[in-house]
Amino acid sequence: MPEARVTLRNATGLHARPAKIFSRAAAEFAADVSVEKDGRRVNAKSVLSLLTLDCHQGDEILISVEGDDAASTLAELVALVEAGLGESEGKEREEPA
Amino acid sequence: MSTRLSGRAAAPGAAIGPAFVLAPPLVLTGLPEMASGSRKEEQARLLGALGRAETELRELAQTVTASAGEEEGEIFEAHAEFAADPELIRLAEQAVAGGASAERAVVDAFETFRELLVASASEYLAARAADLDDVRDRVVKILIGLSTSGDKPDRRSVIVAHELTPSQTASIPVDLIAGIATETGSPTSHAAILARALGVPAVVACAGLLSAIHVGVDVAIDGRAGQAIVDPDPSEREAIARRHEKEERRRDALGALRDEPGRTADGHRVELAANIGSIDHIPAAIEAGGEGSGLVRTEFLFLGRADAPTVEEQTKVYAEILRGFPDHRVVFRTLDAGADKPLPFVEREPEENPALGLRGIRLSLRRPDLFRDQLRALVRARVEVADEDAGRLAIMFPLVATAAELEAARDTLRFVAAEEGIDPGEIEVGVMIEVPSGALGAARLAHSADFFSIGTNDLIQYLFAVDRLNGAVADIGDVLEPDVLALIGRVVEAGHANDAWVGVCGEAAGDPTVAGALVGLGVDELSMTKVAIPEVKDALRRLTRQACREAVEEAIAKAEDAAESRRILEGRLGTSLASQSP
């Protein structure tokens, strides 16, 4: 089963909008996608499950894919995380200087 | 007889109107435990209710986006995702397959996730429990045949409730809401945020509110003072009506100041700029009346990517930002990354104390390739917009602790400017004063700086040895501590003695009281979060420079701590929220 470890670089980790973006992207694929942190593994297509992992910036997650086109699915999801999940510096509140 | 209740201010404005008491939250007892029909039918009921809830929430998201804004609309987009969550649906389907009613299955499935969220240490996640409850209640109402459109008043009313959920707030047409008063709740709840975005006055945490209300009674609220009056008498009515008029005038007056320059009542110029962290922030900064930017956090170009941005890419973005602020100064802070904001293209050793480690200018000087690329892009952006009606480039170095660092950074800029055929003397170069050694050594730094910008957040963190993200110690240290004010005063003097202007770009600059104190200390520019600009602009235009100076001198001389210093300043400047009369 293809899997990859990847570090969350964007500001809010897997919370709020980035969690939604990731779960939506995972749901686009036919294969089963899971995310594991600290030994807990959840369905990546479920935004509620992702939230319960409480992943922050700098945390390492393990993405696993099983099923059709597993390798390419994994590559796309890893690229999405590395690109910052639609978020760069942007926190909702403007960061203090 | 009237009843006056004190709560917490949640959204400014004053209103009076008939009380409209919203039905209390859904009671979840007495729901059917077991399915009455076949399991297949029950599953269809379950999926039908979840699907309808999702559809309703997506529609609500669109309505709210139109009335309040995109960020507010996203609250309901997220709610819709919860209703459509595959794991939640799987849990509920399992329960129904075991014979449970759809109602019981929904309540239990939501409870499973609620417990996981509340159990986490994260305040953000715990706060999402209220959002989950809101969605759960909608689904249960659909199942038991209650209306989800929420009850709404037939005329413009003050909405009274135990606590408002975001969907209750959003489901009442805004023209029917004169104001909002709740028995519990907090000014940071989603419902309060919505009220502010909709421009509806609101008071929350009014203990005793519901028991004081009876049918047909009028309620008056003052959202700035955080007060609600049930059954106001004629003089109270008049007072609230006057307050409302003043608030309306104030809103108009603040809006009218948008294109006015920042200055004191006696005409002393104080530039009021916006801190920005993305190109997207520019329109709102202009709309708020921002005079350029005193802090462009360039990290947004670097974070969350595998490779460093190219010179071309950076040039394009910097030029765009300069174009966004015609005729104003735009201060770009060079890359301020540290071990707490890791960049994949910067290899580094793990640090035990990232706040004290290789960060800010230290990292830039260690990585001249990255530093030169960024400076080159800034210089080229300036050249690119030279013939346009664009902003003026200024460059600021973060976390400068010694004069040698500033010299080395300036050398790099001279080198890059020479390669680009530019006279480096044409570019304003400044130092962010945020390290105690930089503040103490300001006179030395001023020889090589065109300006200082005091970063109050980090300066306080380093002065008081307090991690500003650690809640256990976060209340230690404040810009209004008399010794901090005195230190800022010395930095200003050192700057001015060497013809360097001095700004402040920390969060504190957006507090009208602090702004008055800083102007009293001689600060020339305040850069703040955009939403704070109108109030600060208005407050300064009511104060003379002399009044500010006398107030801050008294605070430094007499106050023992920040609280006392604030009392003195607010007493002399009249800048407290409650005393701000329009």
C-alpha cells in the first residue's frame, strides 16, 4: 500500500479551511485514503475525522492510499500538502508583528 | 419599571425595539430510541434528513456571503461539510442498521465527534463543538418535523435568546434585527462575529435577561457599553435614541475620514498605515483608510513551498504591492523566518529555543543567496513601477540585535543595488526594533538607519522573557508598562537625533489609548491591523500633541504598572471604548 510521510507547512495545519481542502481533494479519488498521526489513523475523506487528529503546523502525518490509482493519488495529495493546502502565511486573524 | 442589566459589549451600536424571544435550544430528551418502521425506511429517513440539512446549509452560506461577507459564509460551508461527512454518516448508518431510530443515530454520531473535539487541548477545536451542535439540531429538527427556518419576528425587534447559534443569527432577515441581547455567550462567538459583520448592535452575557423579559416588553441595548434595559422608561428611551443617533453619526464620520490623512487635532502629522501579509489584504487596507503599509510580512511568499521563490516571481508580487498603495510608503520587512516557521529549502539544525535562534536578519545573513534574491527583487520592483503612480519602497530588517548586523545587511543591499545600477541612497532602509539590545543600542543603530519601526509584540516578549503564545504567562508584560513607554521614548529620541523617523508596527498601535501615548512619545507612524485604523484616526484627530505628551509623561512618572498607566492615559485622553462619544 503506497504511503508517504509529509510535514504540514501551512500556518493552521489540518484545521479550518486546509482540513476542508484536504478532505475534499481526498474524496475526489476512488481509492481509500487515510491519514495517521501519533498512531491514530482516520479516513481522510472525513473532515470531522481529520479535525480530531488536531494536526498543527510542523506536525508530520502519514498518508496511505489503497485502491485504484493509489500511487498517483498519493503523489497528488502529498503535493497538495507540500503546496500549503491553499494557505501560505494566511491566518484568519492578522498575525501580530 | 425598567430593569438595567450589564453584559459584555459584542457589537457597537444602540437600539430599542420589542423583545422577540427565540425558542430555547432544542431539547434532545424524549426522542424515539428505536426505529418505528423497517431498517431500510429508517436509513432513507436518516440520509434524507442529512441531505436536506446539507442543502439548507449551502443555501444559508450563499445568503450569508451576500449579506455579511465571504468569511462569514464559510462558517456555514463548514457546517454543510459536517452534515455530509462520510464518517459521521457511516456511524449513524451503523446505528440504524442495529435498529436505532434515525434521531438516536444522529445524536450519538454527533456526540462521538463532539467528545473527540472537546477532549483535544486545542481551544479552536473545542469551540467547534458549538458548531457541531448547531448542525445536529438542524438534522434532528428535520427528522421530527420542526421548522429549521427558525422563528422570526414579524417586525423589527431586539432578538433575545439564551445564546444565539450562528444559524439562528443568520436565518433572521437582517432588516428585522434591531439588536441582539443574549443571556450567555461571548464576544468571540461566531454569532457575535456575525453581528459585527452585519452592523447589528449586540450585548452578550447579560445575566438575568430572560427572567426579566415578559410578553410585549421593549428592550433597549447599548452595544458599546454592553448594557441592556428591559422595559426602559421615557428618559432611558431618550438616552438610547440619542445614543443610536450618535452611533450612526459616528459610523458616517469614521467612513468620511477614510481619505483624510492621520494627524492630531493641532495638525501634527502621524501616518496611519496597515500591516499586511498578502496581496489580498490591500483592498481592505485601502478601504479602512490605510496610508500605505508600515509592515509587509514577506514570509507569505516563502512559506508552504518546496523551493524558494525566484527573483522574477518575487519582483512581480512586490511591484503589485507597491502599485496597491499609490503615493504612500510601503515598508517591506525582509524574510522573518525561524525554526518555528521551517522552510524546506533552508536546511537547519533543530533548535531548542527557536525564538532565540537563527531567525530574522541572522538567517538572511547566513543565507546570502536567499537574501540577495529578495533584495534584488525589491530593487527591481521599485524600478518596474518607477514611472507609475505607485507606492515608495522602504526596506526593513527584522530582529537586528547589533550594529554589525545592520552594516552587513546594508552592505548586501549596496552590492545588489550596484549590480542593478541603482543608487542605494535612494532607498529608505530601516531597522525593526524588537530585540532589547536593539532598543538599548538605538543611538548606535540610528547612524545607519533611515527609520526605526518598533515591533512591540516581540519587544515585549524579549523584554519580559515571556512566550507570547504560552497562555500561562501571556498576561505578563504590556506596552503600557511605564518602563516600556520610557524605553520607547528613548528609541524615538535616538532616531530623531539622527534624522530617522520612528514608527510602531505591533498590535498595540491599533489601540487608541496606546496610539495616543505613542504619539505623545513622538512616534511618527503607526502601522496596525486594518480594522483598527478608523478608530485610531478618529481618536488622534481629537487630541493635541501636547495633550498626548503630557498624558504619557504623567503615566511614565506616576504609574506603577500597565493598568495604572492605562487609567491615567484614558482619564486624560478620553480614549476608553465607553467614553468614546461620537
